[in-house]
Amino acid sequence: MDQSSSGGPLPPGPAGRTPPPLDDIDRAILRELAADGRLSMRALAERVNVSRSNAYTRVERLIADDVITGFAARVNPARVGLGTAAYVLINIEQNSWRNVSAQLRKIPGIEHMAFVGGDVDLIMLLRTPDNASLRDIVLSRIHTVEGVRSTRTWLIFDETPPVPDDDGPAATP
């Protein structure tokens, strides 16, 4: 069975197929595309030292294997009027996660949501124009979701954008 870098089995790909393991060229392609998703195939091929057809074939395979799940622009939140950011930690009622998740997905401003193990059940990254909007979303929208027991809000003072490193692509928001 294929192994991930952590030593555990890789999750199945599309239609239950286990994707082939990534080689150094695949990782270089992912790193380059994470840094600049607008690269042409010619430029990508030059940067990873393969032919353009090889780069194209590999990118198509990475998409088909659900390794690459999309291409997106990184947006500066403050420049689009979302200058306030906070992590909202939520405790929910046992067995209500499906309903809570469905209801929270309808609330604007939630950039990322993750169910986690530990002292809280859910961590969200929330972006709003200002503190008053943040307060309104947390108190008037999130607290009214059936199954939400409590929240804790951590205001973000400063953020560092993700940067690619030599170990692979950076996580992107």
C-alpha cells in the first residue's frame, strides 16, 4: 500500500483509486504553482526542467488525481474592505456537527472552518469590515445556530501571508 510522508496510507483518490506517489518533479510543480498559479506551461516546464508536454501531462494527472483541486487568486483582505479578522472557536452539542456545519456555511465572512479535536469542536477564520460587524456575526448569527453552545473569539492583530518553502507548496487561504 502507498504511504504518505507521515508513514500512513494515502487516502483513496477519485473513484476509490489510490493516487500514485508524488516524485520530486511533481513536488516542484506543486511548489511553483502554489507560488504562481498563473504560470504558463512553458514557464512551468522551464522552472522544473522538463519538457512542456511533460509538464502539461503531469499537471493534468495531478488534477485528475485530486492533488490539485483548483486555482485561485490570493486576495489582500484589507484591500477589499475586510480589515478585521478573528479566529472563532466554537463548542457544539454532541452529534450536531452536520447541522451546525450546514448552517455556518450560509454565514458570510467565514473564510475557513475546521472541526478539530481538543478543548473546542470547531475553529473558524472570520473576516469582516470592522469590529462591529464581527460582533454582529458572532452574537447575532453564529450564536443563533441550533447546536452552538459557546464561542470564544480571538482577534487577529497581524498576519503573515503564506510563503512557499523547499518542502512543498505553502498552504493558501
